[in-house]
Amino acid sequence: MPVVLRWALMVVGLGALLPGVAMAQARGDELVLVRRDAFLYTAPSTRAERVRDPWGTRHRERLGPFFVMRFVAERDDFVEVATLPSFRAVDHCYPTVSGLDGLDLHLFVKRDALGLVVPRRVERDGDRGGGIVLAGGVGLTHRGGRRYYAHVRGATIRVELDPGSVATRYRVTPRIPISRGARGLLAPGARVDFGRNLRLTAEAGRRRARGRGAVDFSVAETRGGARDWEPPRVLLAVEPISERGRRVTAFVRNQCVEVRGTLARRDVTNERPPRGVSGFGPRRGTALRSGTALYFPDGTAAGRASANATLEGTLHTEGARSCFDHPLRPGTGRGRGGADDALTLCIDRRAFAAARARRR
């Protein structure tokens, strides 16, 4: 099996090794897609404290334009949503909110912050023998009439959809399997045509100097880094069907989209990705025991810690509670980033101390 294909299959299969709790939870929840650049509010009011991802307007295509969140309720002009405290990337087309790992928090977004979504698997044929499959959970942008842009991490697809194939909520559905017949990866900036005015366009970008024969591909969203650091690219596997001159007819797939179409031979690369597939690292701060109650500064309940949760950032006291200006991305909290880069979360000092004492 080619090295590139083995690496791609390994990455796709990583999520299957994780506990099944998230799948069981997610299947019973209605999920929504929240625009990555949207504000998350602590109450259904524009005057409430708010936070958003400092990368929300940067790297939008590479990270995907949406966050996955649980739907809770509609509140006038707002929608109450909740984080996914237990998350398997292999079940979703986008990440959950960066920086809130292991936290079960209830927040609010404006209605127009929700994205459209394909609630279940959709298949469409092109007019040149090509076609497309979208997995449930793929986010959409309406372009008028039946025309939409479907977005997956690292690529945008122009497609026509019926109104019945579009919704604002969905549940976890099976992903698209990666074929063992893949021979390479889609190069950055490539275009795959699968019908009249229907195409997949991969994220544009340059190859970076990480050693000869390396292309800057990866699949894991990471936290923070050097000043000129960029988030990782996304793998799209290519399975050739036939070749004619400089054109290749092929399947192009990841776990959320499958396109059958034509592309230039130069847009298929067999260069290896870098070895590192994940930039995740441990947060440095106050580790919370599962079940620890969380509050907003005004004393209203925010949620709880579920597992492997850590609060960091500037620490200050609010009555009987310790509060943290918790940054969504390390190094971008208040004092070092924008005013909306951190969310203030509080814990009861006495209850927290008692819980730590019981653990000893």
C-alpha cells in the first residue's frame, strides 16, 4: 500500500479508537453549525459578555467555516446552544468550539449565526458523467435559487440542491469511507469539474519548505503556535478511474464529500505529508474534576466540567468564586489579544477545594 494512502487511512481511523460515548450522545442530540466568526453570548442579549474565536476571520477555509454545537432552544432573536463536551472528530465535518474542550457550557448565538446544513446523505449526478456525495452535516451557503456552496475543511463545492435537502439542524450520520484504491492526495489549489458549473475547489496555498518531498497536509485543528504559524491543511484522497493525456478521471474523497470528476494530472500529488498529524497539547492551568459547576461572573449557571477540562488565563476573585479569563486559544487572552478572545468562567472555591480534598 502506498505510504501516502497508509497515512491517510491512519488519520481517518484515529477517531474510531476513541471511546464511543460521544457517538451515543451525539446521535440523540440535534446539532447545529455556528459560523466560526460569530459571537457566543453568555445570555440572550447583545449586552451580555461575548467571545469568539480569534481565528474566526483568518484561515476560515482551512479550518472549516463552522463550529459544531448542540441545539438547546430558540430564545426570541437568539438560539441557545451548548458545547460538545465529548467530541470525536471522525463523526463530524467541523470541529467543536476551540478552547472549550471538556466543558459542557450553555451559550447563545444570534439566529443568523447558524449555517444551513445537509441533514442527511445527498447524492447528485453531474452532466458529464461525474457526481457528488455529501455526508449529513456538511454546511452550506445559499447562492440563490437551488445553487449552494457546500463547505468542507479545505475545499468548497458548487452544487445544486432541492429545498428538502437543506435544513438548520441535523443529527450524526455515517461518514463516507475512504477507499483503499486511493493513489495520492489532492494538491492545494486544485479544481475538480464534475458537471456544468459544478466543481470542487481545494484551498489554495503554497508548498512549504519542510524538507524535500513534503507537502503541508494534516487533518487536526491545533492550538496556537509561532507568530507566522498556520493551521494544518486537510487531506483529500484521490482514486484514479482512467487517465487521458494530462487529465485524470477520479474519485476525490474525504469523510464528508465524494466527487467523481476530472482534474489535471499535476493536481494529484504523491509527496508525503509531514509526520506530525496533531498539534494538540495539554493546557496549563487549573484542572477541573468532572462535574465541577461553572458560573458566569454574574453568578448565573454556565454549565459544568465533563472530562479533561482545564481553565487558564488571568485569575481574579468574585465573592466566593475564583474566575478565569479563559482564552479560546492560548496566548490570545485579555491583555495579549482582543477583548473578545476570552470567556470569563468561575468556580466555587470552597466546593472546588472540598472536591480536591476528597480525591487525596
